[in-house]
Amino acid sequence: MNNDKTQKINEILTIPIRTKLAIFAALMRTDMKLWSKKIKDKFIDSMLWGTLTLAVATFVFPLLGLKNFGVLQIASVIITVIGFEIYWQLFNTTDELCQKGHLYYLFMLPIPTSWIFAQKTVFYTLNGAILAVSMIPMGKILLWNELNLAAISWTKLLLAIFSMSFFFACFLIMLASIAKKTEDVDHLFMRLLFPLWLIGGFQFTWLTLFKLNKFVACAALVSPYIYATEAARAAILGQVGFIPFPICICTLNFCGFAFAWIGYKRLQKKLELA
């Protein structure tokens, strides 16, 4: 087994970098082409959930005394759509690994296994970001005058979206290394992802939580959602009242790289990859 790994490593080292990049690009094109066949249904699902959620926040919550809650909620909707997409990708990835499907056989390609995981990470990141950006026009239609597009810092908003997508793409790699069977994904969702989302500021800001209970607010900082929602709100509404934007972005990207490395090493060992 060790001789086979050594032989593969030696073969990979002799392959020109241009060839490796060509394989990487071909894998990306294939994945995006397959995903594009599902994108219509994904848009419909995301729009349906996002529209209903934002409609309640915009038209029902004000009757309960929560004024301008819709514009606060749009940031949460944009970010949460990423989590939905990554959950589906986690289920699919875990199933392929357990069943030794298409993904498993990619490891036999003449490129380093790290490149395979990097390509998947880029692919997952783009998937989540595309769906998240698609929520913005829907938000403008429902909120109309409440959402001033000219006041949005688009650079910050796109950075927040891509940082969150990147984080969850990396988090997916680690979660896939933990799941021993496909059924474990449901348990990971209910025991890990759902609690992180619940305390991640979907319907409240971190400052509001801090005023309510400092201990709970500090505990909420373990959730990546809180940094993503706070970053998105800072981009849409301005920095005042939210966790500093640079801290949010740096935390998401640092944790993303850390989880990607941990997940890659675990899967490399688990699958006995070279």
C-alpha cells in the first residue's frame, strides 16, 4: 500500500503544472455544468423560502411593534440560503464517499488529492454565493423604499457573501470527514448546524443579545452565522451597532482555512489517500 502511494506521488510530481491546472479547470466546468441543470429548481426553492420569510418580517412583524425589521432580516435571508445549499452538498458528498461514488474515483486522477479538495471547495463556494446574490433583487422588491441600494457597500456585501460561502465550503469538508454514514448528516444538522444557525443572529443582532445577556452573547460568538449576518448587516445598514466588519471577515476566513486543513487531513487518513 505504501509503495502504491509512493509511486503515485512520484508520478504526480512529474506531471507539468499546466496539465494539473487543465484537469482542475475541467473538473470545475463539469461540476458547474451538472449544477446548472439543477439551478432553476434551486432558485425556485430559495426564492419561495426567502420571499415568505422576508414577507413575514416586512408586513407581519411591524404589527407586533417591530419597525423596519424587514431590512434587518434581508441580511439573514441572504446568508441562510448559503447554509441550505451547503447542507445539500454535505449530504451529497457524504453519500458519494460512503458509496465510493464519482467523488471517490476523482482521487485516482494524476493530480494531488489536495487539488481535488481545493476544486470542490471553490465549487461549493461559488454555489452558495450565486444563490445568496440572487436573494438581493427579491429583497428590493419586497422592501422597496426601506432597502436603499445606493447606500449599500457592495464591496463589503459581496465580501461577506463569499467569505461565508468559503467558510461553509471548508466546514463541509470537515463535517464530511466526521460523518461515518449518510444518515449522520441529519444528526449533524440537528445537533450542530441548526443550533449554530439559531444563535447566529437570524432574527436579532449580536448587540441586542449582549444587552439581554452578556454570557449568552459571548457564547453566540462560536457560531459562524453571527459573523456573517453581522458583516452583511454592516454592509447594508452601516457599521454602527454591529460587530466590526474586519473582525467578521477575518474570523470567517481564518476558521474556514483551519477547518479545511483539518477536514483534508482527516479524510486523507480516513480514505488512505496519497
